Amino acid sequence: MWRRVSVPLILLSLFVLIAVPSAIAQVRRGRTTLRPVKPVTTTLTVRPSMLCFSTEEDFLCQGPTPSDGIKLISDGDLLLPNGQVFRRNRELLLAFEIRDDLGLDAADVLRVDPEKRESLTVFSTELDDPRGKFTAGDLLTTEGGVLPNAALLAAFSLPTRVDLGLDAVHFVGKIETIINFVHSLRDTGRDWWLENPNALASKLKEMRIDIWFSTEGTAPTFQSPKFLDGDLLSATGTIIARNGVLLPNTVPAGLPSRGVDFGLDALVADRSARRERIHFSTEILYRGRVNFTDGDVIRINNGVAIPNATLIKMFKPRAQFLGLDALSFMPRR
Ligand SMILES: [Ca+2]
Ligand SMILES: [Ca+2]
Ligand SMILES: [Ca+2]
């Protein structure tokens, strides 16, 4: 009994003898905390429930049946990690009166009204409109607006006008202003922007908003690129983050210095234009000190935030990996 009591007593006495004078000394030195303060992180913690996404491939859902009763999921559908379909491809394209599935490789959901089952989303398809109303490089809105690829690239003053595709998109700025700009695309029309592509950068600056995006191609030439398809661009003509900035130093990302362009095919951030909030997906995987696949959600300069398996598990697909091609936050409803 004596031994059982004495050991805790001795430990307690030692703690009092060591800890209390140390604490008093810290308070005397004007320190208000007795423990080391954890470093404050400004990185947004992204949870799967905050996101919607599209896959690289079509698949059959083996989980709960989607609300429209169709178990076949297209790489053009916008999905929720809870195993539901947020919008089918044909719903996104409803305003364009297109019944073909044209794929989905960029999306930014701006507003959701669950009661009316309405949402305002900007997005880009994998394929051109068969009737020629838009290309896979254009930015589309669910209201039927089209911002052509030429306008997105105009501020980069490339020597020739070329459609470089559109692989990821995210608007930054005040959400009400972004929505007003997107509404205006419905009335302006694609042809006006093709005639006045340089108007976009000045319009965005005037409204104090921006369009962050990535292309499918490197320009103006592969040998002497101004930007890579793995760089994050701004429609005002600047590079927000090069491929080598997006990925940690231990990954050989960026050309020509580090060796490989990993691509950039899906992107989310908040609306505040802070680079540390960027999360994205690459076109190719990497195995090294930092491992990632082209289906994972990766945090800027910091490795995998959400693995592909977590995004797709509620769909119970028969393959464990479906890729990742578009990513958006879901607005708070
Ligand atoms: Ca994409
Ligand atoms: Ca596209
Ligand atoms: Ca990807």
C-alpha cells in the first residue's frame, strides 16, 4: 500500500517543484501563455462535403440510386461526395438546348437555390458544341452565356489567336459582383467578345473580380513558353501560380528548371484570391517523397488533401480510381 501511494505522490511533488517556479518565472517575464503556441495556419481545411466534382471516366453507380433513378454516371456530370449527382451534363447545358453529353472539365458553382432546384454555375465542356455555338475552350454559364477562349487569353498578347482549351476555372472577388458579371454574359453574346477580346481584362479590373483558369495547351510555343498548361493563369494576363509553385519542391514540377509539367485540370480556392487557399488536381501522378495521383485533391505546395477514393467511395464504383477533372466548392445553402 505504502509503495502504491508514494510513487504518485513523489511524481506530483516533482511536478510542483519543477513546473510551478517555471510558470511563475514565465509570468514574471510578461509571458501570458505557459505552453508553446502552435503555429497559426492560414490554409483552408477542405472537407469532401464542401466540394462537387467530375470524374475522368463514365461509370456505373453501385451505391444508392441517384435521385433521377439513373445509375449510369457520365464524366460530364457534376457529382457530390455523398454519392448524389448535383447536376447531370444535360442539366448544365439546358440553356443551350443540347441533348448530347459533352463532358465536363471545369466548374465553379456560384449560387444554389435548393427550393427552386436552381443553381448558377460556370463551366467548360470536353467537346465542342456540334452546332458550333461554343468550343471546349470557352467558358459557359448555365444561363446560356458564353465567354470565348480568345477573351480569356487576350491579355497574354499571344502572337496568334489560338483556342488553347479550358481545363480549370475559378472566379475570385465579391460574389455579388461575380454573379452580375456572369448575368451580363447572357446578354453580351459570344460574337461581341470575339470582336472585343481585350475588353475582358479591363472589365474584370473595373469590377475588381478575376477569372483564374488553366488551359489544355502551352503557349506561344513549346520551345519558348510564356506559360504551361500546368500553370494557373488570370484573365488579366498574369500567372497566379506556376506549376512549380503549386507542387512542393520535392516534386520535379515546372519546365525547364525542375523537369516535368504535371498539368492543372481542376481547381478550387475561396473568393479572396489568397494563393494559400488553392486546391487542385494534376493531369499525371507522381511517386516520390510526396505521392499523389491525378485523381486526388492536392493543397498548394502541401501534398494530398483529399484522396480520390474518398471523393468517389459513396458511389461504390467497381474501380477504385476514376480520376478528377473538375472541382468546385458548393456555396453554403
Ligand atoms: Ca479539367
Ligand atoms: Ca474544356
Ligand atoms: Ca486530374
